[in-house]
Amino acid sequence: MRAINVSENLFLELFTARCKAYYDLIKFRLSAVVTFSAAFGFVLGDRGMVFSWGAFLALIVGGFLISGASGAFNEIIERDFDKLMKRTKDRPLPTNSLSLSEAYWFASAIAVIGVTLLWVFTNPLTTGLGLLSMVLYVLIYTPLKRIGPIAVFVGAIPGAMPPLLGWTAATGSISYEALIIFGIQFIWQFPHFWAIAWVSDEDYKKAGFKLLPSGGKKDLNTAIQIMIYTLFLLPLGLLPSYFGLTGLTSGIVATVCGVLFLAQTFTLMKDCSRKSALKIMFGSFLYLPIVQIAYMFDKVS
């Protein structure tokens, strides 16, 4: 009996470790955030008398799988660089928790399933945008990270695609409202990416990643650029209210969040410290979901 219990415990430990490896491979938390943004776009775009649950659920599952596949392919390509950085050395491929072939097959399978779900239950436009997002992230953004800060601009495109995917899944078209919510998330990514690059600069240099602007320096010029892009979020955040996509309440929330976010950049301009960059990074993590939740509640209320 004791031998059976030991075997069961060992199996459970191995199974748990395996699940954790796949969880990390698809960058689960990032994929969950991406999926939330897609859901946000769908809710804002849906104007039918009856909510399209089939298309919505396909978007959630398909979008999550495509995002997970993109993250997995990214880790496959960067596996040798991940070994060099403290923040990534414990990922499944550097630690051999998963073999390279396992990662390839898993990433390919969930990519195919995700794209198929979008094709069958949403529309060709959403499917095409989902594929474009994956191609840009995996085949263009990922290698560009070692070439120069242009990678941030390229990466901001697939990074801003989720709300656009949600809108097109609900409406089947791209309108000015869709471009507004795409634009907000697109601009948000510059202070977000650069704050992360500032905080992780030493780690990134070990892998040869070049993401900071202004010659890759943690200086006043970079801090000013972070401030300028954050400043753009103030007028952009008001556009959904201005064009009647949402109400006044969410416009106020977006403005307050934008002002608080912007205030953090002035501190970085003053001291150019890692601590200030870390605050901007966490501020960026809070800004986007709070503003998007405000837009959604304003739309449905």
C-alpha cells in the first residue's frame, strides 16, 4: 500500500511539474491579459439585440491559444538567450523541463486550434488579424529585439491587436471606433515597454536586447520620450467618450488614470532611477485594465 502511495505522489508531482512547464511556455498571465483586452473590444463593438455568445467564447479561447502559441514560439526562438538572463533562466526550455520538439508540437497545435476557432465561429477578418498578430510578434518583433529599439514600435502593433480583434469579431469590420481603442493600447505600450526595458536593462544587455530609445541609455532623453508617449494617452483616453462610444464617466476615469500615470514620468525625468522606472512599469500594468474596465461598464450601463 505504501509503495502505491509513493507512486501516486510521484506521478502527481511529475504531472504538476509538466503542467507548470506548459503554463510557463504559453506565458499564461500575459495571454490572459491579452484575452481580456480582446473581450473588452468585443463588448464595446457588440450592438446586437442578443449577445453573440458563440463568437465571444470562440474569441476568448481562440485568442488565448493564439497568444499562448506566440509566447511559446517566442520562447523557442529565444531559448539560448533566455539562459543568459536572470528573469528568464527558469523558463521550461532553458531548464529542460520541456524538450524543444515538445514545445514546437504544442505551440503548433494550439496555434492551429486557435486559428480554426476564429475562422469557424467569428469571421475571416478576425482570423486574418489574429494570424498577422502572431507573425509580427514571432517572426519580426522577436528577432528585432537584438537589432534596435524599432522592435518596440513593431511589437506595439500585435500588442495593440487584441481589442481590434474583439471589435472585428463582434462587428466584422474596422471602423474609426476600432482604431481608437487600438490606438490607446498601441501608444500605452511605449511607456510600458520602455519602463520594463529600463528596469531589466542589465539583464537585457546580457542577451543583446536593444529596446531603450535614445541610443539605449537610461537617461533624461529616454525619460522624456516615456513622458511624451504617456502624455498622448490623455487626449486619446477621451476619444471614446467624445465619439459616443462610451459615456462621460469612463472619460473621467481615463483622465484621472492618465494624469497619475503621467505624474510618475516626471519623477523619472527628475532622478532617472530604476525605482522610478519600476513605478512606471507597475503604473502601466494598472492603467490599461482599469481604463478598459471603465469603458466596458460605461458601455453596458
